[in-house]
Amino acid sequence: MKKTWLLTMITVFILVITACGKEEEKPSQVNGDSSQPPALLTLESDVSYDPASSKLSATVSMTNPNENAVDVTFNSSQRFQLTVMRDGETVFDYGSDYLFTEALVEETWEAGTTKVFDEVFPLELEAGEYTVEIVGLGQVEGAPEMAVTNQHSLQVEATSTEGDEGTAPQSEGPFQDVRIQLNEQTIQVTGFTDEPEFEWTVSDGHNIYAQGAAEVTGGGFTFGVLLDEAPTADQQLFLELTPIGGSVTSFRIQ
């Protein structure tokens, strides 16, 4: 009887230890699954250049590929970095040439969320081949601190301004490299200035046909004008730019 009782107690003790071992395995497996870091935001982008208006257009899409919501942080109001290079030299740096608020931006992106950012940059590029690099600046909490980048090859074709004086750049006073593109009833204006903002008018020297105001971003500006009707071939039109509290600078449209 004593031997039988002893064997029974040993068997029960072994079963208890085995059961405890199995119960301890479950939490460790759960912890192992939950330790998987979230994935980075995916990045898609497209760039194009219009030599007639001297504008670089960029469309940048960022997506949360995770099955759960994630916290995304931007260190400033800049959402992506764009750099234009030619023969290994930088000719345009979005982050350096433009100003951004330095406040930390924290957002929660639901699973599958895609956000699209469109920017247009007044930019003079000579004919040739360029490389455009785009870097997504959104950092996912818990994900590896890595940069997601895209690269594009950009071919800029030469344009002729012969017989089309409206596209030739003009510089006067505080306004530099001002390009004025007239197309029937629309006028597209781009240029550079150190002024933070200015007012503009389109006139024939006596009558005003359109007027408005423009803000300057990173030293560059672009705006469009819609006329009630297309000017005649012999009609002289002028674009007048006036900084706040400054003097009028006039450019010939046609």
C-alpha cells in the first residue's frame, strides 16, 4: 500500500508540473506575436516639368499598409523631401529652399489610409537629364527608423521663345525671372522675389482688366489670371506688381 500511494503521489506531482509548464507557454507565445513592429508607410510619387511655364509638379502618396491604425509623426510641416540633381550636383532642394513650421505634427492613420500631397515649384531648368529623389518624412511609431525613397529620371526638353515674347523671362526691381504666358483669355505668371506678398493688376495703362494679390512661398510665386475676353493682337497689356507699401513694377504682357 505504501508503494502504491507513493507512486500515485509522484504521478500527480509530474502532471501538475507539466500542466504549469503548458500554461506558462501561452503568454510567451502571445508576447512573441505582439513584438512584431509595424511596417513603414509606403511611398508612391510622380514628377513632371513644364518648360513653357518653368514649373516642376510633384504628386506624393503615402499609405499605411498595416492592418491596424498607427501613429505617424512629422518633425515639421514638411511632409516629404524633394531634391533635383544633375550630374551629381543639387540644383533644387525643397527642404532648404522653402520654409516650414518647426512644430511636431502627430497624426493617427487608420489601416489602409492614403494621403496625397501635391506641390508645384517655380523652377528654371536647362535642357538635359535630371534625377529627382523623393523621401517620405512620416515616421511610424514602433517601426524601424528608415527612410522610404523614390527616384525619377526627368528629361527636360529645350524650348524656343522665338516669336513668343510672352514666355521670355523679365526682371525688374524686386521681381526676378518673371515669366508671363498668355493663352487667349488666361495669363499664367511665375517668378521670384524677396517680398512676402504683393498686389497685381492687368491693365492697358489706363483701364484695369483684372487685379488680385499673391503670397510668396520660398522666394517663388505663381498665379493665374482670367480675362473676360481675349485681347486683340494689337492691344498692349501690362502686368503691374506692387509690394505692400512699395512701388509699382510693370512688365509687358504683349
